[in-house]
Amino acid sequence: MPEELHRGALYVVGTPIGNLADLTPRATAILSGVDAILAEDTRRTRALLTHAGIHATLERFDDVTSASRTPRVVERLAGGETLALVSDAGMPGISDPGAPLVAACRDAGIEVVPIPGPSAAVVALAASGLPTHAYYFAGFPPRKPGKRAKLLDALEPLNATLVFYESPLRVARLCAELAERFPQRTGVLARELTKLHEEIVRLPLPELAADLAARPSIKGECVLLVSP
């Protein structure tokens, strides 16, 4: 039996991180039924919707527009519209736009319904073979060396697997810094998860740093993990 949508609710919908077949039947039904979809990049989301045969109204909602559009979105929800929030890939709000909108909806008493989907951090952790008793998701580390050093200082004593997102242009540098700090720990690079050229490499951090440094280039979305 099809799920009945909650009128005036914000649906936070997880979308595939690579393989479009990972869009769940429930997510497909929700995206097909809402009044509009708030998307980080309407072009990328349109490609997903076309693949799934979904015809829906798309509206841009990214880091640039979210602050100015959030009050109006809350008003629309309060007025009875049912909306979905998606990011380019994965769960909205996880190193992607969305968290401030969810907070604003909660503060206004608007129902927020999560529709679970893939998350690169959790997918990488599950495939890494590193301890999962506890993990710390650090997202994208600061670009400035001083701020990045302060973050690593704070993370060093944690008895948890560390999970970072990083650009392919900077992941080798980050791995080298981690190897210098934690030479006895194991590192895992998870790249292009669920895509054609998926790669998961697990090595002692110094060896992983050397591997990345020797590559002429690194492509794709990267998750870098460090053992406790």
C-alpha cells in the first residue's frame, strides 16, 4: 500500500552517492508525491529523477540560496505544502546544505520526516574493516594549515575511527599530514564509492600516503579513514 504523505511536512530524502539504482522505492514514491523538491543542484537531481521516471517541480536550495529562502520555505510548509529536501548525493545536511532548514522547521513546529538513503561516510566505514565501536565524522577539514592542525590536535586522543571527506586535489596532502601524526595507525581511502571505478585501499598510513603521493592524479569523491 502506498505511503500516505503528511501534508505540511518536510521530507529529508537520501539519494544515491553514485549508483542511481540505489534510490529506494520509498524515496521514489516520496519524490513523486511532494509539491516540490528543494535540490542542491537542480541539474544533477533532474538527471536522477529522469532515471527514476519522476516528474516533479525542482527548486534550487544550496549554500548560496538557503539562508534567504529558508523563511519562505517554512511559511510554505506552515501553509500546507509538502516539500522534499535533497542534496547532490547522500543524506542532506551531512556536509551538505539542509541542517539550518531542518532546525528552522523544528523550531516552527513543522514535521520533518527522514527518508533514509546512502551516506558516503557510513558506506566507507562499513567497507573499511576499521573498528566501528565508535567513529568521529570530521567532514571536510579546514583548508588553512593552522586550523587543520588544531582540528587534528583535538582528534588525536579520541578512541574512535576518524572519518574525513576531502577533495581529490587535497586528499594526498591530508593523508601525508595524518601519516606524520599517526604513523602507527591504519588508513583507508574510499574513492568513487558505488561507481564504476570504485576503489578502497587499506594500508598503514605512511604506506597509504606514499601510494597517494606517487599517483599522477586522483579523481572522484574521496573518504579518508584513520583507525583509532
